[in-house]
Amino acid sequence: MILRPRSLPVLGLACLAALAPAAPRPDGPWPDTPRARLGALALLQTLNAELLGHDSATLTLDSWCARRHLAPPGSHVVADRVTGADKPAPPEVRAALQPGAGDAIRYRRVRLRCGTRILSEADNWYLPARLTPEMNALLDGSDTPFGRAVQALHFRRQTVSAKLLWSPLPDDWPDRHDRAGTGRRLAIPDRVIEHRAILRLPDGTPFSQVIETYQGAVLGAAPR
């Protein structure tokens, strides 16, 4: 599923993608022009579709980071843990995870970073009893992204919700007469996409629920 803002003109993703070449200028700001806005929308739609089509957000961001040249070659996504933040599992998370009697629910908050760019922030509630001791040790003692730490489980991702938090095209875009842009720098907000998902073992048993908020830095520099 690809989410489209209601103001999106009737253009295919292939047409939009042509407006957003893969090779950005190093640290080039995005100009506030119609072409740049359509290019930014194409990138957000593409990333959203790729996240929805893969089980591991971490591996998807690894590929995205390399293709968009967001960091030096060979860089991988790492998780910067946010310590001192603890959120008890809300009722809907507890209901989704279905913990057994006495099963603890742990909370982990991280910022997924590629090079110096923070690509997303994630809240993760998970059941350590459904992971291996080695996985729990890795999660407790390192900044390894969750998806990479539990990759050996061959988990499946069930999307609960996915939405664009920002559209580069204003709501009144189809009716506007001045589409030449402001000539200034395009203001890209910190939060652009939000996904909520449940991670399940191959037999369907849930073991994690995540809320991922993708940052404006996923766009990288403006295309040439």
C-alpha cells in the first residue's frame, strides 16, 4: 500500500520518481520550487512503499542510505540508544503482544543513524522471553538495531498503520495559480513518516511492537 496525500495530482509514481534523481548534491539544500516539491514527494512515497514491502526497517534503511548517498560508502545504520526513557506498555501494546503469565515487556528507544544523519526514531516494546539469550544480551549491551539483532528469527512484519506526516505539496496545490515557488529554501520538518508495526515469529507469535517516526533527513541533499 502506498499512501497518497489527497492533494496529489494524478501522476504515477514512475513520473514522480523521474523528478527525483538518485544522485544528490553533497549537502545541497532543497529549493522551494514545484519540481523540488514533486521530487521530495516522490522520494517520500518511494521510501514509504519500500518500508511497507519489507520486514526489516533497518535493512531497508541500509539500502536507502547507500542509494541516496546519505553517508560515506560502506556505512550501515546504527542505533543510538536513548537512555533514561522508559514507557510502560500501553494497553493496546499489551493486547497485541499477548504476554504469558509473568512475561516481562521491555522498552527500548533508539535513533537510527546512518553516518551523521538521524533517519528515524523508534519506540519498541518487546518480549525478551521470546528471544534467545544471545539476542537479549546484544540488545541490553550494545547499540545494535533491533531488526539486526533479531534477524535470525526470520520474523515477519505486520503493519498496523502507516502515514505521511508531511506533504511537500500544499493542500490547495491543484487550485494554486502561483506555482513558481518562493525561491527560498524548502522547509522540511523533522517528522515526515510514521509507521506502527507488530513483529511476529514465523508461526505468527508476536514478540515486538514498534512505532517508527522517520525524519526529514531521509530525503538527503537536493538532487542535481
